[in-house]
Amino acid sequence: MFNKDSLEFGLAPSSIRELFEYGKLRKKQIGEDNVFDFSIGNPIINPPKEFNDKLKELLDKDNIHSYTSAIGDEIARNSVVESIKNKYGVSLDKDLVFLICGSASGLSISIKSLSESDDDEFIVFSPYFPDYKVFVRNAGSKMIEVNTDEYMMPDLVDLDKKINEHTKAIIINSPNNPSGVVYDEKMIQSISQLLMNKEKKYNHPIYIISDEPYRELIYDNIKYPFLTKYYNNVIITYSLSKVLSLPGERIGYLIVSPNAEYKYELFNAFKGSARMLGYINAPSLFQHSLSFALNMSVNIDEYNENRNILYNSLKEIGYDCIYPSGAFYMLIKSPIADYDKFYDLAIKHEILIVPTKTFGKAGYFRIAYCVKKEQIINSIPQFKKLFKESKEC
């Protein structure tokens, strides 16, 4: 009667969203200050005031709500090209820029465009954003998981084993959700060289789909290695949701590298996939905002302070934490083998953290620290109690 996959995913809602809704309920029941909700990556920092002011100016213009070209307004696409050239010294082609309804639509469009048969494979590094599985399955292809090491960095030996003649692309997400790790230049170079060797072996392009919604959220003076500098067959999907604190506005862009094989055919496939998936026109108002938004940023010092307080405090308590150099997520390892029991105890102490089983890496929990600093500080005694009680089990 109904689409089997749609029904399955509908009956198994996102664990993040489910926990977030539970947190809202508990706050109503016992008060906001008594619930330590680290479930969802909802930025606490407001967009720059200048952004809101310029957005109001846009609203006074004629035809601001009209349809744009299907691939996006030309001036906005030019703004994307200019922004990337100024930030990273990389030249792109505005005719290979597609404006999208957030990064999720960019991933869906990319995967759909590359999928030709049910034998096609898309590689992800575990842990990964859970909806990658949804996007790949919707395209009728297979998702292949590659291991990461103890620091959540890609296992290149396992990657080498998993690539075969059916591999269409690998998805890279750095800074990473859920771990917060950032792949450095050496890692990007290693992955790129491995893929170039595999392309020669199998005589077809293997694309990197670079999922970059946290690209500007990097700490410790680390420079982001822009993918097109290292590899030709690159697709970039980007969103302003996190980096400019606009998660509810769903605006971003999808780019094909000008050095990619079959670049124009791939871009035309983007247009067709967008039609088939219903992503016909990114919000017009926010397309026009790109002309100024791409030159703005939020001050991430607050996230950095939260990260340092949380990481140092949890390490002092005894938790095994993965050090995050980017995004606003941190992973902690369950102190006990029974991580389901640990999750239940966390809920008992009103600590809402997301188990990473659905991220493809059981035994860890994601903390979204894009919250008020007071919540971080006030949660530490509860984390102490949780650790002590879990060890007594």
C-alpha cells in the first residue's frame, strides 16, 4: 500500500530528533535548568546583526520572492565563486554551481546523479551522519562502511580494501559530525592518491563528495585543506546552516570541480535529480542574501570556550573523549561495556547525549556543545554522578 523504504524510515525516526523532542518535554515538566540537553546541533550563537539588517533591506526590493533560475540566481552563484577564491585561492566556474535547499539536498542530488544501478557503491567513514544511509538507499545503491582508528581518522588500509569496480564515490565529512575531528592536509593527500590509483585500476572516475556544513568551524589555528586542490573528481556540498547560524533557512550550494571528468554531464544530472527529488528552487530570498552572507561569519570563540571547558572537565572526571578540532560535537566513550545501560543512566541524570550506534560506531555518545556556557558548567556535577554510578553497576 505504501513505499516500503519510506514507511521503514518514517517508523524509525532520527534518534537525534527523538531525543530532542524528549528534551523539550522534560524541560516543560521539570524546568529548563534541570535538563542538560546536548542532543541536537542547533547553533546557540545568533547570526550577525548585519546579516539581519541586510535581509530586511532585501525585503523592500521588487520581485524578491520570485522564482530564480532552477540552478540559482546568477549573481548569487558568482558570489559563491568569488567567496571561495578569496578564502582558499581556488578558481571555480559559476556554471558548475547549483544553489540548494541545505546540505542534505545537495547530498541527495549528488548521490542520485551518480547512481546507475543497484550494484553501485558509496563509501562512508564510520562514524557518519545517519542520513547518508537514507540518501544512498533512496538512490537504489549500496552504502559501504570503512573503519576509522581510535582517533576517528579514516583507516586507509580498510579503504583500500573496500574500493572496487562498483565504487562510485566516497563521502568525506570534515569537520566531522559526530566526532568533531578534522582531516588534515596529509590525510586528504593520502586519500586523494589512493583514489587516483584506483581510478587507473578500474578505468572510471571515483568521485569525492565533500560534505562541508562545518567548514568554517575549525579551532586551534588549523587551516582547511580545500579538496579541489588535491583531487580532480570532487563534488562539494555546503550549507550556511551551521557556519552562519541559519539552520532553519535551508540555503547552500553544490559545486562540481572544474577539473572533474564529465563535469557538464554531471551538472546536468544534478538538474535532473533535483527535479526528480523535488528540490526545484532554493528559497529565493536566501539565494539573494548570498551576495553579502558569504562574506560574514559568527564569532566561534563561544563554541571554542565550551569545547575546552567540556573536554577538560570530562577528561578530569575520567571519561575517554575524542578531541574535536572542529564543528561543535564531541564523542565520549561509554565507561562501561553495556552502553545501553550507560544511556539509560544518562537519561536518569537528565543528560541527553546521542548514542552513536546509528552513526555506525557503537559504544560512543555524541555531545553537541553548541549550548549556553552555563549549561556546560552546570552539567559537570551530573556527569560526575553519572560516571560514578556507571562504574558501580
